[in-house]
Amino acid sequence: MSAKRVTYAEAMAEVEQILQRLRSGEISVDELSSDVARATRLIAECRKILSRTEAEVERLINPESEDETSNSSNS
């Protein structure tokens, strides 16, 4: 079974829910470790999404820099 890939908005919303539960004291000691681990994974996924998006935007804005990179690697 493959895991569903979360969107940036979904991941951030879940992180916010976890933070809210932490702040309000709703998380039991038994849940604390797993919720913190889940938040850490979600934040890492958000960073990956942002990095991919930044690279894509950079390629769209500066397509000539991609051409220079591929030309220099062909030399």
C-alpha cells in the first residue's frame, strides 16, 4: 500500500493542529512522541516541496541559466 502524498497546505495544516494540541495540553504523554515525530516528517516534506517549487520557478524565470548549465556540462 502506497502512502498518499500530502500537499504543502495539508502538511502545514496538520503541523498547526499538532502545535495547537501541544499548546493546549491535549496531547497525552503516550501520544507526544508519535505526534512530534509526525510533525518532524511533515516539516521535512514541506521543505522538500518548497525546494522543488523554488527550483521549478527558477527554471521558469531563468530558462537561459538551465541552457548554460547543460552546455557547460557537455563541454
